[in-house]
Amino acid sequence: MSRFTLPPENVLRAREDLVLDHFRDEVRQDWDATLSTFPHPCYELIPQMTVHDGDAEVREYYRTTRVAFPDQDHEIIALRHSTDAVIVEFWLLGTHKGPLGTIPATGGRHRTRMTAYFLFDDHDNLVTERIYFDQLTVLRQVLAGIGAPLPRRLFTLVRVLRGLLALSSGAGDARLRDTAPPDFVR
């Protein structure tokens, strides 16, 4: 199919239904149902240059993010179609109630605007969820949960900053870093 031609309406509707089911099942934390939307689950978190590839890695991603943000939810802003993707703009919401890796809970609540590309293969199977967002927006909001810099809170702030440095170290996943330009031959 040409990159200039959208699939037929019934294909776009089926993709959209699958993506909306995916969102609903994530909020319900029904991981089996969420994972069933992929033949092989794969999440790409662009701000962190991280890939969670396969059932075990994606389940661990779900577990760690829900430990950190057990009330995670979303508000869809817009949904768009392309030749090979459903693109969703949404607000992600949650309260930082548990550790996120080495970042301790701050109690801060965030509402962060994000975009997710749900990529489909030539057989209309969902193959990747690629997520874009501004990490500093999340950080600014969850740090507000620490409050005034009392000695105990200052210690938490230092631990948060160390955790963030640990998350941002490294070159990132080569699958996201080492890209080739597209061929725009007409």
C-alpha cells in the first residue's frame, strides 16, 4: 500500500476499536486483555530511549509503573489515523505513591500530555506502542508532592534526583537510537 493511501474505513474502525480496548484494559489493569491486543507486545518509551519487548518485559513495565502510580488513568484528547498507525493524544494522570525504580514516592500528582503511536503491520496486527512525552513535565508535578525543603523532604529530593540520574544514564536502546532515514523515492 502507498504511504499516501489510507486503508479502507472498516480497517480503520477495527484498529481504532483495538486501541480503545487497549486503553480501557490498561486502566482496569487487566494485563492479559491488554497484552492480547498484540501478537508480540512491544512498548517504546522515546523520552527514556527504552524498549520493553515481549510478554515478560511488558508485564514488568506494567508492574513497575503501577507500583509507582497505582491510580494511573488517562483522558483521550484526540485520535487520528495514518496508513500504518492510530495516533492518540491523551492526558496521563496518576499519583506517585510508590517507588519508580530508584526514585522514591513523592506523593505528587501529575497530569501530562502525551502522544502514543499504535503501529500496525501489513496484516493489521498491532506491533508497537511508541510513546512520546516530556519527562520534565512529569518530574515538575511529582516533585511538588515533596513540599517545603524540610530536612526529611530534602533527603527525599536528593534520592529522587539520584534516581533520575540513574534513569537517564546510558546511550539508550540501539533500536531507537540507530535509525536510518526513510527512502522518499517517488
